[in-house]
Amino acid sequence: MDTSPGQITPVRKYNKLAIVSFILAFVILVLVIYLFFRINLGFDPGPLTTILVEIVKFGTIPFGLASLLTGIIALRQIHSGNQKGAWMADIGAILGVLEIVGGFLILVYSLH
């Protein structure tokens, strides 16, 4: 890329869907880790813990699916344009798949 002194190089911005994918995946991951340690360390499960368990039980699959889809769309946009954030889209998509699988396991386990 030839840049002459008077030429301005375009600034590469982060893809917004990559950011959304990463945040969606990260939120559920943090909730699952928090609940795992809170329940396994013997803390008294209060009403907040009960609410968070229900959110994880029924929200993991939709959040994982949303994270996976936005990550895939973001990767396509990043590779076809001049944008950054492929690592966020990758992590969001990978965690999305893991959350979908984990969500099914949580649902199956909680129904028995």
C-alpha cells in the first residue's frame, strides 16, 4: 500500500457484531462460572441465586445461538471489508457452540 505524504490511510474500526458476539458469550460464561463456584462452595442459595440459575438454565441456548450467529456474520463482514475484531467473532462463535451444547446438557440434567 503506497502512502504519499498527503494521503490519509483509512482507520480500521471494530465490527459491531463481533463485539456483540463476544459480549453475549462472555455474559453467560461469567454467570455459569459464578453459579458453579457459588453453589459448590456451599453458599446459602438465596433468591438471587435461584433467579440466576433459571436464567442460565433457559438462557444459555438462546444466548449461545445468538453469539454463534452474530460471530459468523461478523467474520463474513470482517473478511469482506476493512474491519477489525476477528478474534472477538472467533471467540464469540466458539463459546456460542459450547454454550449451546452446555445448555442442552443443563436442560437434560435439570429435567431428570
